Amino acid sequence: MLANLFSPYSAAIGDPERESFEELLRRPNLRIERIVSMGQSSSPGFWYDQPHGEWVVLLQGSAGLSFEHEQTERVLRPGDFVDIPPHCRHRVEWTDRDTPTIWLAVHYGTLDENAVT
Amino acid sequence: MLANLFSPYSAAIGDPERESFEELLRRPNLRIERIVSMGQSSSPGFWYDQPHGEWVVLLQGSAGLSFEHEQTERVLRPGDFVDIPPHCRHRVEWTDRDTPTIWLAVHYGTLDENAVT
């Protein structure tokens, strides 16, 4: 079982085209996961619109995060965190192409227990 | 407001003898905080015995963590995480004396809303 956030990630080894999502903890109204991105971004025109809140920190790599209600993209570097309230529409514009981008996401509130990610 | 986990910490600047606790997010049954230790440890014979769960990851520095039900201390390095269930008695044996130790703690479950840490 994964016990270190910087340990090897299946996506980087198996399929560099695919992002990796690993659940680290699941409790009522709480799900903590590690996400590893390898240059992926949200599809053009796609916005995440989640019924629950998500507190997320970038720990390695870098990424551009956009919020529909903001004019300019936020660039996240290691250690940067942001709280995304329920139904706050956002998208990942880009992630680092040279270094795996490691995210730690804390999903909270009313979670869809059937959702995989 | 703090927006980066590795940004300067008040304890390191103001009082090197004191650990720093900063709340990053508070929601029903959830509290996320950054803790910065500067060589501190739990008092001799003291055990944390929390009514709620705590998922914690060490992001910088190092520390020795003991659980009452385990024979040997766990040494945590950057990226190492552990889930501490409610009433799982534990203590911090030591933290790095040369490098500030940065913890990210996710407290979950039935929280004492009056507790500061």
C-alpha cells in the first residue's frame, strides 16, 4: 500500500499518457487522493463542477488552474494550495511536461460514494 | 493568508522554541492544518489520545513517531504519511533539529470545535 506521496506512480511507469488517481483514505464525507499528472490538462471547454468541496495542494511539478469566475489563470508551484468550494467551476489548463505533477486532494462534504475519482 | 505550505512560518522567525500551528481549512468534521516543528517532541510519558481521526503527512524535515501498540518507532521522511484512528495513542519522539519539520494534518470526524489544535 502506498505510504509515501513521492513513491513511484503507476501512470508514470505503465502509461505516460494516463493520469494516476490513488485513494489514500476514505471516510464518511472525506476522501484523500494522490493524483499524478504527466502533462495532461482538461479537455478544451471542459469545466469541473463538483457537488463537494476540494482542498488541493500541488507538491511536485507545476500546473495552470483556471476558475470560471476569474480572469487569469493561477500558476501553482510546489506547496501552493487552494480550496475549491462546491460548484466552483474550474479546469486544469496545463501540467508540467518534464516533471510529474503530484497533487494531494482532500475531497470533503457530500461525496458521491459511487464516484471513482 | 498562507497559500503555500513551504512559506515562512511564524515559529521559525519569532520563537524557535515554539511549534507553529496554522489552520488552513475548517469545515464541518474537517480541519486541515500545517504544523512546523523545530526539534520539538512530545513531553516524556505524554501520549496523544484524540477523539477524532488524523491523517498526517510529513513534507519536510524528519520525525520519529511512536504508537503505543507498536514496539518500534516509525521514522518519517518527506512524503511519508500515516492515518491515526480515533483514540490511537501516539507521540512524537523527536523532530529534526537542523531542518524545520513541516507536517500537513487532516483532522476528521467528530472534532472538538473549541480546540485550538
